[in-house]
Amino acid sequence: MLAYRRRIIIGLVFLLLTNITSLIAPLILKYAIDSLRGSVDPALLLKYAAAILGVTVIQGIFRYYMRWILIGTSRRIEYDFRNNIFAHLQTLSRSYFIKAKTGDIMSRLTNDLNAVRMVLGPGIMHLVSTLILFITAGGLMFYLNWKLALLALIPLPLLSLIIRFLTQRLYNYSEAVQAQLARMSAFAQENLSGIRIIQAFVRERAQVEQFKQQNQEYLKRNMRLAHIWGFFLPLMMFTSGLGLVIVIWLGGRQVISGEISLGDFVAFSSYLALLTFPMMALGWVVNLFQRGAAAMGRINKILDTEPGISDNAQTLSAVEFSSLKPFKGEIEFRHLSFSYNGPDSQVLSGINLQLEAGSSLGIVGPVGAGKSTLVNLIPRIFDPPAGQLFIDGVDIKSIPLDELRKMIGYVPQDGFLFSETIGENITHGLERRDMQKIQEAAAISQLTREVEGFPQGYDTLVGERGVTLSGGQRQRLSLARALAIKPLILILDDSFSNIDVYTEGEIIQRLTPFIKSRTCLIVSHRISTVQWTDHIIVLDEGKIAEAGTHRELIDQAGIYAKLYRRQLMLEKLEQVK
Amino acid sequence: MRYHHFEGQEAGQIYDWQLIKRLSRYLSPYKYYFISALALLFLGSLLGLVGPYLTKVAIDTYIQQQNISGLNFIALLFIGVILLELAVRYGQIQIMQYTGQRVMQDLRAGLFSHLQRMTPKFYDKQSVGGVMSRLIGDIEVLNEMVTSGVVSMLGDLFMLLGIMGVLLWLNYKLALVVFSVLPLIFYAAQVFRKKVRESFRQIRARMAKINAFLQENLGGMTIVQAFCRQQKNLEQFKKINGDYLDSYLKTVFYYALFFPAIEITTALAMALIIWYGGGQVLQGALTFGVLVAFIEYTQRFFRPINDLSEKYNILQSAMAAAERVFNLLDTDPDISSPDKTQELEQFSKTIEFKQVWFAYSGDEHVLADISFSISKGESVALVGLTGAGKTSIISLLARFYEPSRGQIMIDGYDVRQLNLKQWRSKISLVSQEPFLFSGDILSNIRLGREDISPACVEQAAREVNAHQFISQLPKGYYEPIQERGANLSAGQRQLITFARALVFDPQLLILDEATSSVDSQTEALIQDALEKLLRGRTSIVIAHRLSTIQRANKIIVLDKGKIVEQGSHQELLTRQGIYYWLHQLQFKD
């Protein structure tokens, strides 16, 4: 930022030079015209002409550097700013993204950011040059004839009063326009994501109607803004015109009475003309600043959002952490309780669980029992309370976040993929692309046959969100992604839901040797997915209702046995039918 | 696509004209507004020209002849003129804004409707972020063109011509001397336009890239974080963001060069006026007032040119945006109703697949030679391993895609002959992943169909066992749903989509793997719901659980895109083929 400050200062110096030189030409003009009153040598006229041209060339060079430095810097700041916002977004936790709408965030990173840039570049440039022009041209006018200057500038205070009155409205109205644009974007975004459902249920027309309503509201708000705006610009022109009238009327009288020369009069009116454009630009600049301030406010809302989950004072230093290595992968939940919002709605309570390094744990239970939450606490996608979750006896909240996550292979429910190639998706967690690792992971995930059947193999592009793959293929691909990093801890969050039982069996068979030395947690709705694990828990309403091996749990004749029996029974019942 | 044949400067102009012509077609409903705005614009420019002339008259006629009452008159006249100009310009801006806003509104609504007709095939290839930047970003740029008054460029043009006329009228010799710098200006403008045009295209394309990247990364942030990819993705982002910066810096450079060039040319014109015009004044061939008027007009002459180039920036973006919007509008939905459709009031007999082949792209057939039929009232189950082609079959049936070979017949008519919307309205689809819209539960079940009463919705919800959890929500059926249904469990989301399917009372129910990701308890609820949903209804069901398909009249076993077995549950079991095997596996300990 400091480098930018220096650049901006240099740019402002050029701006000052540009504006000062721009005042010299009218001055030469004045002398030229005054000289015409008497008898003048045509050679002198040529000199005047050459001087005007020469001064303007110098002014042109200054203007080039002014624009290049000031506007260019604003673009560079925009670039940095966008990177910073994106980097900040990367630190925000899941809970933020659940609440915030993607379309909304995007509009802040693009439209709002541009509005801010407009302030930093053209905004500052025009504002400062307007000020300089006002001061210098105004000063020269006073120098030429202070009385006339005073009178010619009468409309200005009037103007500033009106501007102050209008700007608050401009601000509110343009805020309202932006808000509606964001709402409309969010609507369209959702519509496009759900287009299949809309088409399947033939709801296109209703959606178009709804969109039209949003669109209509947008028009209404834009027009409300235009009403003010339409008044703003002509008013600026009017004010400068009024100044000119005063100069002609009163200045003309002074010329007649011999108080000032005709040359003074002409120079005076050309200084006033010099102020016309900045005065109009001022209105535009005011608009820029309004928009920019509103946009900056929205961006700050993102930047001010604390990363809910990050390293802090309790986090171990790199040295302390590496002294603890190597980790074995023992996991302990110690009286763990967790709630998303407030203690009244506990999702998990009093979880006590010790998981030996290298063992596997199956987690089953009804919908909403907290299974997913439990495993999401380990990579701190949601943050557990301090002192309740440990790896190898170390509180996970004191492990540096990156180090913690590098230990974990996480396979989410929805199998989210990036629109890269299959190979790139598998190596998402690796430093570099490693064909051997890709193939290993793909083999365990039962992807080899299908992927090698694609003409481009591992270089096949996955469509956005993996739409060109089936649900099962996506899940297997996201399993491969987790396996490729050879994690110490593997978490499968209901990751086989779209995979058929046969393929699942094959995967588990190959997975077994792979997870020998790894701690593995598997959430599932299917008994078949977990029955082979070392240890199984049944979660019910956020508590561990049952725990044991498959055999033990069946012998316990509790919920697990019931789930298992029901599954068997339903099948048998149908069979008998 | 059809615009891409044009290249280079010459063609670029033709091409801009085509875009402008097409844009102006959207203007035609508002042509009276537009014409009156133009008239006001013209009047405004004219009034703008009066000022310097009044100054000239003031100097030559009154000041130099010491006529104070004449000066008073001129001052009053001047005030009248600027007041009138104020009113005219205000009116012009209002009308122009209104017109422009209406055109943008129509264009946006038109594009949105068009997008509603595009098939999943289109969305498979296009990222939602990319389409969004057409619908919102690009049209917003066009809007910018309107609001920033690019249309008033026409006014600038009037102004330019007017000034030229006045100068010629005042003194044609001096005017021609001033005009001698014009070729310089046109040359500079030409070079500038060419350069800026290219870089603005680049800028828009790179912005779209940024959008697509953001869209995806914000959606998959959990994965990015879980795999510690922040640094790498930030690097990627910096790269595309940097490309965007580079192309912008190029335009900054062109602008930084162009403005001084215009200024210097203006100064050249001024110098000529002083040197040549001054000489004329000395010789008495020119009055002093005319010289001053020339100076003032020349200053005004170059301002519109400056303005034009400043706005050229916006115009360029707008043209590029218009091009992209029109390209999208010109992309025909690859599936639509034929001109003459076969009306099918009621599905009454059979659905038949006749030797259907299908590939999502190229020759990779995911379905090969599929033939089967479903009679009205029958329930058919599709069974097979993942990737066997089950989802493709139902996508074809709902006409999300077209078969590459073969036919799908409905009551003896090729499905392609049927009215697309009429056919789809006979279907309810429960997709693999329950998709919920923001809005409340009620609107998610009836999907905005106001003719379905809340009571009907509740009844459907009761049928599919969704009523219980819905009624426990704080606002019941009016409970708002967060983005993608984040505040409901997977099972609850599924039950809602069941209620949705039921409330539309379909003649054909399509169910895609809907029984997969719920626990056994919820599954019992779902099984019960399914029982009611399927009873007496023609249906085609995909499920991994054999229990849900055993009630089917017919089971079709698929493998690698081919039908390998077909028959009833019992028949298939006794055959001891793939089905038998799948069935055994389910019970393996």
C-alpha cells in the first residue's frame, strides 16, 4: 500500500503540473488579443501562436503521465484488493458460506470493487483537478478583477447547497439500485442452477413472471435515481452559464466604463469557461464517491467478518508442533458438546469416545442425529469447543489449522468437484500432479475402468460441479481425492450414498488394506457400509446411544439391531409378497 | 456465432452496425419516446451554441459601441436561453433514461425467458457463472451505456456539425483554416478506436473467467479448505486477476496517449486562429468579436470529441456485451416443440423405447439399442450398477436430451412430435439430489402454482409423511428455506420433493435414486409415501435398494448402457442372472 501511496503522490504532482500549464494558454491568448487592439507585428502573433502550441505539448506530456500513473495505479490497487478479498474469503468458515449467497459475494468482488476503483482512479483525479482549477482559475480571475470575480462566482455557493441536498438522495437511491441488482442476480443464479426441476415441472413461465417483477422493481429504482440525476447535470450547466451571463453583463459594463481591457474581459470569460467542465465533472465525481462509499461498505462487511475458525494465541508454534510429530492418529472426544447457534439447540452432547490409531469407526443413526456434525468437527469445518477433541492427546484447537487438515482426508456428502480434469481433481490436495498416486487412488475408488474408458482418460474435463458425471462417479472421485493425500485420518461423510452396494463392496475390500495404518471414520445410512469396521456407534439425538462391534451391537438388541433387522425384514417381507 | 465471420477494422464497423440495428429493434416499441428525446437533445445542443454567439454580439455590437441598454438586453436573453436549456436537458435525460431502462428490461426479460428454454445439455457445457455474467453483467454494461448518456453522443454530433456550420457562416476562410487540423484528429481517433476495441473484448472475456472461477470456488470452499488448497487457488486467482489487470492497463495507456493528442491538436487550431485570424483582424478583414467567437467555438468544438472518446470506452464495452448477449439469444435450444405439434391431452396407452442410442457427446454411447415398453398404470424399475445408463433413460424420457438414434413413442407418437411443455406437464420428476429454491416450504412444494391451494399442499405433505416435520418448524409451511435447503436434513428435503411430485398429480412419475441417502427409519416413511405415490400411477423408478423395486411390475436390468435382463422380480430371481446376484449381495454379511 505504501508503494501505491508514493505512486499516487507522484501522479498528483503531474496532475498539479497539468492543471497549472493548462492555465498558461488562456493567459497567452489574453496577451495576443490585447496586442491586436494596437498595431502589432504579425511576427509577434506567430510567436504567440507558437507559445500556445508549445505550452500545450508540455501540458500533454504531463497529462499522459498523470493518467497513466493515477488510473493505472487504481487498476493495480483493484487487483490487489480483489486478491485480498478472495484470500480473506478463503479463511471464512462453512457457517459463513451457508448464510451468504454466492451471487451476492460475487457482485461485491466485481461490481462493488469496480465502483471503489472508480473513486481511487478517475474520482480522485477529477476531484483534485477540479479543486486545483477552482483555486488557480479563481485566483487568476481575482487577480484580473476581484470585483467581477466575486460576482461571477456567486452561483457557486448556491450550487454547493443544492449538491448537498441532492447527494444524500443520490446515495440512498443508488444503494437501493445496487441492492435490487444483487437480489435479481441471486434469483437468476438459483433459477439457472435448478433449471432441470423448473423444466420438468413446466414452471418456466412462472419463473419468468417472477423475474419480470424483480426486473420491474429494478427499473423503478433506476428511474427514481434518474429523476435526481437528470436534474443534477443540467443544473451544473445552468450554474456555469449563469456565471457567464454575469461576466458579460457586468464585465461588459466595466469594459465600457474603461475599468478593464477587452483582453481582460476575454481572458476572464475563458477562465470561467475553463471552470465549466470541472463543474460538470464535479457532479459526476460526487456520484462516483457516493457509489464508491456504498460499495466499500458492502466490501467491508466481508472483510470485517472474522474468520470463525483460524489459528490464534493458543495455537502451537511451528517448532512446538513439529516436536510432537509424528502423529499416530488417535482421536478422542472428551465430553464433547456442540451447537450451531446457542446452547439451547445442542446438536451433540456428552460425546465420549476414544479411537485408537489405525482403527475404524462406523457411525449410524437417524437423520438429524448429529453424525455429519460429529465428523465435521475433526477437520474443524465446524469448530468444536476447546478441550473436548484431541488427536494423540493434543487439543485439535492448538494444532495449526493447515497441519490439522493436511492429516485428514475428507470425503463430503455431496461430492463437490472442480471444473478441472479428473486427474487434477484427484490431486487437489497434493503439491503436484503425480500419476502414480492418481492411479492408486483411482484403483481403490473403483474408477480405473471407467476413467480409462474415456478417450482422454484422466485428462477428461469434469463439467461444472461435475454434472457430466453420475452421482456415484462423483462420490468415487471425491473419495479418490481424499485417498490421494494418504491421510492419517480418513473421514467418509455418507460418501457412498449414490454408489450401489456391489461397487461399495469392491471399494471397501480395497480400502481395508489402505486404512490399516490410518484412523478411519465412516458415516452411513447403510449398515453394509459400516458393518465391517472395528467399532460402531449409534447416534441418536446428539448422544451415543449404542457402541460396539457389529456382532456386539446385534447381540445388544438395541437400535442398531433394530435398524439391521428392519433392513433385513423389509427385504424379506417384499420377497414373500 | 454468426458474427464471428467479421474481422478487422472494416468488418468491425459493419458488425457494430449490425449490433446497433439489432439493439434498435428493441427500441421500436418506444420510438415516440426516443424521437422526442432526440428532438429535445437537438434543441439542447442548439441552445448550447447560442452562448458564444451572444458573447460575440455583446462584444461587437454593444460593448465596443458602449451600448449599455443593449448589453442589458443581451444578458436577459442569455438568462432566458440557459433557463430553457435547463428545462430541455432535464426533460431529455428523463425521457431518454426511461426509454433506455425499458429497453434493458425487455432485453433482460427476453434473455431470461430464452434461458428457460435451454436444455440441460447447454448447462452441462456452460458454467452458470458464465451465463450469469451475460444476464446480469453484460446487460448492466448496456444499461451503463444508457445511464451514462452515450446516447447523448448524438447530441455531441449535432453540436459538432452545428459548430462547423456557424464557423463557416461567420467566416468561411478562417473556418477552413481551423478545419485543416481535422484529418489529424480523425487519424488519431481511428488508431485509438482500433486499439481500444481489441482490448475491451479481452477485458470482458477475462472478467467472465474471474466470475466463473469465483462461482466455483465460493461453492466449493469447504473442499478447498479441507484440502488446504487456499494458497494454490489464490495463485490461480491471482493469475486470472492479473490477466484482467494487464488488459486494462493497455487501455489506460491508449487513453493516456489519446487525450493529450486531442488537446495538442486543439492548441494547433487555436494557434492558427491567433496567427491567421489575428492577421486578418489587423488587416481589418475580420472583426474582433468574430475572432473571440471563433476561439470560443473552437474550444467547444473539441470538447465533444473528447467526450466522444471518453464514452467510446463505454460504447465499446456495450457493443462487446451486446454481442455476447445476442450470441446467447441466438443459441437455439436444441430441444423444442416442432412447429406443428401433436396434441396429447391424456397419456392413455404406452410408452415405448425403440432401439434408442444415446451419447452426451461424440461417440461415447451411454445407451445402446434400448428397447422396452411401459403400459399405462405400470410401474417399471431400472436396476443396474452406477454408470449403467439409468439416469440417461429418464433424462431422455423427460426430453432433457434427444436420443442420437431410435425413437421414444408415447401412445404411438414420437415424443419429438409432441408439444414439449404439454408432455412435461404430465410428468413429475423426483431427481437424484433434491433441489430446493429459496422461498418458503409452501412455494417449494407447489413451485409457484397459485392454483394449488395451501390445503392441497398440506394434504400432499401428509400423504408423503412430510407434514409432521413441517408442522414442527417455527413457521410451518411458511418456514423460509435457506440457499439450497441448508436448514433441512437430506431426508426432509427428499420428502419435500415427494410432496412436490404428488401435488402436481402426474400421469407419469419419474423417480431417480430417491431412496438412497436416508436412514432406515426415514426410509420406512418414504416407502410408505412411495406406496401411495406409485399406487395406480404409471412410473419409472431408479433405486439401489431392491426392496423398493420389488413392487414394480417390470424390472429392467441395465449394464454398460444395454438392457441385460427384463422381467418381474420372481422371474429374474429364478433366472439367476445379474439381478439374482445383485439381490444376493444385498444380504451378504
